Amino acid sequence: MRFWGLRVGMLIALLLAVSMLTFGAMNLLGDPLFNILGPIAGDTENPENLAKIQAAKEQFYLDRPLPERYVRWLGDFATGDFGVRFSASGQPPVSEVIAERLPRTLALSGMAMAFTLAIGIPWGVWSGSRSETARDRVSTGVAFGLVSIPNFALAVVLYYVVGLRLGWLPFRFDAGDPFWQRMHQLVLPALTLALTGSAIYQRLLRTDMITTLQEDFILMARAKGLPRRHILFRHALRPSLFSVVTLFGINAGGIFGGALIVELIFGIPGIGTLFVESIYREDFPVVLALVMILTAGFVVMNFVVDALYSVIDPRVRQ
């Protein structure tokens, strides 16, 4: 219990630190009244406009000191109230705006993680079992190339070659059909995110497999006549579980962050496009909510990794 209590305390402290830094940074950008009211905020001579300005200040606590505003915002956020958008054309609840777009980003990230594991683990095991061969050298060269290419550059190449020129996969997201009918349109963006991650898995597992396959228990398994696939995936892969779990936690955060950029290239109306739009419009409530949600996601992923560590090896809890 002490182990889990310490981890939860560290996670809460991290969320509080990120919330304070983000809230302070957002309030350094200028007066949000212009985003809330539009040109009215600059017309202080009209009594009717003055009344609207005062009402907006009271609604968003803009007439209160910064520490008090932060405490009020944090209390509302903790209860699930993310506030409303800073927009002169309308002020829908931030939670509704995020709830509309979040499933697309989660679907893209989940599909990319599945592709990463499905490609990277067998690739690494295969390459490690054939070390120092011509096939292994080609495989390693491809992996180095994929690791060196940024996600946004790889996305542009796949968008043009695979989607636009060859037409093998859909390259634009159609927002008109029901979401579940458009899952196939996420395949190319998900592959874009997965290729780099799978190459990292290849590099890690290849090294581990080369070392593990020289151990005595592997030689014993071979002497018993066990099938090659059984030896590779049941015996040789098991010692690499710590490395795989660690990399999964890091890669999951990288995929979710990369999804924010890939969404812009492939025209997916998800969290990434919403985040960029909100920063451009200085829509503080949306930016704050998204930063906290993304941070919480990374924190929870690290928490899951720690939990998996303790399951794989209970000595980690001590």
C-alpha cells in the first residue's frame, strides 16, 4: 500500500504543478475579453457594452486576483466543470466540445498502438534470431531509417504516395458519415504513427534477443527439440518483458502526442486540430482542459506501467 500511495501522491503533485504553470502562462497572453465579446470589449464608452463587459468579468472571475481565479478554476475542473469556450459567436461547454472530438483521437491512438505492437514485436524477434545475416542488416537499416524520420515528414510522404498517388488507402477523413463507419479512414494515419514506434521495438528487442538466445536455458530448450517459434516467443521473449513494458509506456505517450500533428495533415477533426485552433484563438478554457487531460493521460499511462512492473516482478514494490 505504501508503494501505491507514494505513486498516487507523486501523480497528484505533477498534475497540480502542470495546472499552475499552464494557468499562469495562459493569463500572461493578454485580456481574454476580446475573445469572449469581440469588438465590444474595446468600446467602453457605450453603457450597454460596459454592462456586458462587467457581466463577462463576473462570469469568468476576471475581476478577481489570479490566485483566487486559479483556485476556483481548479475546483470546477476537479468536479468535471471545464467551463465554456471563449468565443464571441457562442459559448458551448468545453466538455461537450472535447467529448465530440476525443473519440477520434483515442481511436487513432489505439489503432496506432495496436499496429506498433503487432509489427514491432515480431519484427524485433525475427531480426534478433537472424543476427548478422543479410536479412538482418537490411532490416536494421530500415529500422534506423524509420527512427530518423519525424512523424510529420513520414505523414506527408505516406499521404502523397500511398494515399494520393497509389490510392491504396483513404487519405482524408470524411466527417459526414457515422464515426464507426469511418474507422478504415484511420488506417493510414495510424500506420504513420506506428512505423516509427515499431522500428524502436525492433532495435530494442533485437539487442535483447541476441543476448538471450545465447543463454543456457535456450540451449536446453533447443536440446529438448522444442519448436523454434515456441523457443522464441515463449522463452526468449519473456526476459524482455520489462523492456517492452517500459517502451510501451514511452511509446504510448509519443503516439498520443504525434497524433496531434498527424490529425492536422490528414484532416482528422480530433483533439490535435482542436488544440491548435484553441491556441490560435487564445481560447483559454479549452487549452487548459486539453493540457490537463493530456497530462493526466501520460500520468495514468506511467501508473499502468508501474502496475505492470509490480505484476511482472513483485520485488519492484519493495
